Amino acid sequence: MIIQQQQQQQLLLLLLLLLLLLLLLLLLLLLLLLLLLLLLLLLLLLLLLLLLQLLLLLLLLLLLLLLLLLLLLLLLLLILLILLLLLLLLLLLLLLLLLLLLLLLLLLLLLHLLLLLLLLLLLLLLLLQLLLLLLLLLLLLLLLLLLLLLLLLLLLLLLLLLLLLLLLLLLLLLLLLLLLLLLLLLLQLLLLLLLLLLLLLLQLLQLLLLLLLLLLLLLLLLLLLLLLLLLLLLLLLLLLLLLLLLLLLLLLLLLLLLLLLLLLLLLLLLQLLQLLLLLLLLLLLLLLLLLLLLLLLLLLILIIIIITIATCVIMLAFNPFGLAAGSGSVSGSSGTASSGNLAARNRIGQYPNLMLLFSILQLTH
């Protein structure tokens, strides 16, 4: 009876141990549920981080497109600036060409003036030649008069008369020749004077035309200078506007670069946070694996304990070993009790489940 009571107490202890293991299993299941919820939250947070990263990547793409557009606009402004500079250079070259043309016209005018002076000198020389020819004619006339007087004085002499007549004829011929020469010279001088006058008139007309052309060119040059000044002012204003636009574009580019840097930093932080979440998720998965292994071990222990309890209950119900007879009475000797216990252990050793239960009871005590 005492051994049966002890076995019943040991059975109660096994039931309590089973209850504790069940409670521990329940706690482990709750902890596993909490870990699963935490894992679900981490997965949701990781999904949100991925969505945020996707949005940041889209924003980064938009910023890069805007940066590309700004760079294209900056390139166009630089091209316009270069074209304006080329236009300024062309205007300056035109201005220099106009100045050169003006200098050439002035030189041409000076050359015409010199030619006019030369023609005047030639006219004076021709007039002087005419005067000399007139003096020669006067001298010849005086000679003719002297010869006539001589003829009158020598009329008395017949021989001399003939001679004088011959001389007179010769002188007359000479005078006629001289007159013809004078007439030819006069005609030549008149023609030359007419030609010189015509040339002088032509030169004067050409000079007047050149002066008018020079005035027109000066007026045109002044107009062109005014136009060039206006164009220069407009180009300077355009250059200032382009420079302002370039400065604004550079500021926008700087802001975009700063935004890109901030976005890259945010992406880096998100990557780090995602890496940390992945590490935490890995740790949770490892902990979940350990808990599952522990649950498996507890389930195995529970299965073994349940089988052992069932076996013990069956043995207590049928008492197939006769443990009370083998162990002796309470007042018996110790050698008899020891032999009874040894026989009981030998009989228990024949059943592995009972041996395991016996070991668990010893560990419990």
C-alpha cells in the first residue's frame, strides 16, 4: 500500500510536471505568436521603407530630368551668348571697314585737288607761251616797218629796189608764215584753253560730286554708328539678361544638386535602416527557429511523459509486477528490502518507458 501511495504521489508529480510543461509550451506559443506579430510588423515596415525608397528614387529621377533640362537651357544660353559676341565682332569689323572707306575717299579727294592744281599750273604755262608769241609777233611787225622805211629810202636806187622788192617779198612771206604760225598757235592755245577749261569744269564737277558723296557717306557713317551704338546697347542688355539667366540657372543647379545630395543621403539612411531591419528580421527568424526547436523538444518530452504516465497508470491498475511482495513488510530487515528493490528494478528495466519514467522521478526528487 505504501509503495502504491508513493507511486500515486509520483504520478501526481508527473501530472504537475506535465501541467508545467504545458504552461511552458503555452508561454512559448504566446512568445512565438508575439514574434510572428513582430515579424509581420517588421515586414510591413520593410515594405513601407521599400515604397518610400521607390518614391525617393522617382523623385531623384525627376530631379535628374530637371537637371538635364536646366543643363540644356544653360547650353542654349551659352550658344546665344557666343552668337551675340560674334555679332558684336562683326559689327566692329563693319565699323572698321567704313572708317577705311572714309579714309580712302579722303585720299581720293586730295588726289583730285592735286590734279586740279596741276591743271591750273599748266594753264598758266600756256598763257605765258601765248604772251611770248604775241611779243614775237610785235617784234616782227616792227621789223616789217623798218624794212618798209628802208624801201622808201632806197626807192631811188633801182637796183636796190629790186633787191628791196625781193627782200620785201621774202619778208612778206616770212610775215605770212609767222602770221600763220601765230594763228595756229592761237588756235592751239584756244583749243588747249578750252580743253583745260573743260577739264577744270569736269574736275570741279567731280570734286563737287565727291564732296557730295563724302557728305552722304559721312551721314551714312553717322547713321551706321548710331545703329551700331543702339545694337551695342541692345546686345549689352541681352548679355546682362543672359548673365542673369545664367546666374539663376546656376543657382537652380546648385539647389538641385543639394536636393540630390539630400535625397542620396536619405536613400543611404533608408538603406542602412533597411539593412538594420533585415538584420533584426534575421535575428527574429533565428529566435523563431530556436523557439520552434524548443517547442519540438518540449513536444517530444510531453509525448514521452504522456506515454510514461499512460504506462504507469496501466501498471497501477493491473499491478503486474508485485512490487509489494518483492519489497517485503515495513518491519522486515534491510537486506530483504534491498533484494526486493533490486528485483523490482530488474523487472522495471525490462520496459524502456518505465525506466525513463523512473529516471525522471529520480531527477525530480
